[in-house]
Amino acid sequence: MRKSMITLIAAVWVTGLATVAVAQMVDGEITKVDEAAGKMTIRHGPLKKFDMDAMTMVFRASDPAMLKQVKPGDKVRFEPDKVNGQFTVMKIEKKK
């Protein structure tokens, strides 16, 4: 009985972690890319993770290579996060 309970608790805990680890991808459109500053401006939908409505914001790129992959007018899906107090794009992909 005790072993079954421990197994059940472990399964619930692991499932909870998997849910937390799922990243939120947000739809947006690139309006500006500033490679020198390491930033991009994105007109985006709601950022539920931050309880923010749709708007246009400047984001840092977590990897400078991202800035070469996009240009103004590109429709994208991206994963936003807050790193050292600054909104940052962790992952980005062009929409097809």
C-alpha cells in the first residue's frame, strides 16, 4: 500500500512538472530588428504568462543568431520570457 501511494505521488509530481515545462508560443509580427542592440520589436498577441494584452514591444534576443533569421514584416511564433528583468525571446520560428 505504501509503495503504491509513493508511486502515485511521484507520477502526479512528474506530470505537474511536465505541465509547467510546456512553453507558451505566441503569434507575432516583426516590426523592427536592431542587430547592434541585440533586440527586435514584435507586435504580438496576449502574453498569458505575464498577464499582458496584445501590444508592440521590444524584446532582447537570447541568441544573436535569431536576429539574422527574421526581418520586418515576418509573421512569427515565439517564446517570451523575462531574463534579468528584461523581456527576452527564447525561441522564434517563422510561420508558414
